[in-house]
Amino acid sequence: MSARRTLVVSLAAVLLLGAGTALGLALGSAGREPAPVVRDALAQSKHPRGAKGKTLGLTRIIVKPGAGLALHHHPGTQIAYIQSGVLTYTVDEGHSVVKKGVADDHPKVVHRLRPGDTANIKPGQWLVEQPDSHHHAANRGKKRIVIYLATLFRSGAPPSLPG
């Protein structure tokens, strides 16, 4: 076989292999559903003034209809603001207080949740979660839920812990 013919056959084989790989990737990802819960870290500051050793973070969570957030707690203080959708929220241990209204203008307490309590947290409502608040949540509606989180955790701590 000539060198030119060997080169052409080799190039054809490489092209067919590449096309097959691309097709396989396309078919493999075509049937995949997007994640039911998406977490986007938007901003953070390590060691903010007055909180040495901590990280102040801002995160957006999107919870698709039918999705749930398993039982968990947070390693520091977290504020969760519901922008859209309705979050069904249950406290298993500890407590959480749900508020509504402008934060610096005497917000109104909507719910005081104790172990076993469940509440529907609506758009414009927010809650403060402390490390002793163990909770789970779900999207039982037909619209996605968008939650903004402000967190103050020990630097390097995960955003949530199971249980």
C-alpha cells in the first residue's frame, strides 16, 4: 500500500472514530434530564470584617417541580429568601422563624416552626437557619422555586450537612 493511500485510510478512520464518539455523546446526553436541584455560587468573601475565619456567601438555588431537599442542616448561619415558587419546609430538630417584609423595616413573623412543623414558604418570605435547625423541604408545586441564600460559615465548611 502506498504511503498516500495509508494516510487517506488513517485519516478516514480517525474521522469515523471522532464522528462516532460525537454521536455517542450527543445520544447519551439527549435523554438526560437537567438536575432537579441546581446550586449556583454567586459571590463570596473570605474573612469579612468582624468574622475572621468565616466566609460570607451568596448562592442561588433552583428547585424543579417534584424535587426535594433531603434532611440536612447548615454549619453556620444562613438566610434563605424565596424569590419565586412555594417551598414546603419541615423542621425536624431545632426551630426556624419565617418572616416577610423589608428586612430593615420591622419585618412581620409569618411562622415560628418547631420540630414536626411544616409550612409553605411563599415568594417574598425568608427565614434564618441556625446550625441546630435540621430540616427538609420540597417543591410540591408546578413552578420552579428560586431561593437566594446568604451564608456565614466557617471557611472551608460545606454548604450543608446530612441529617
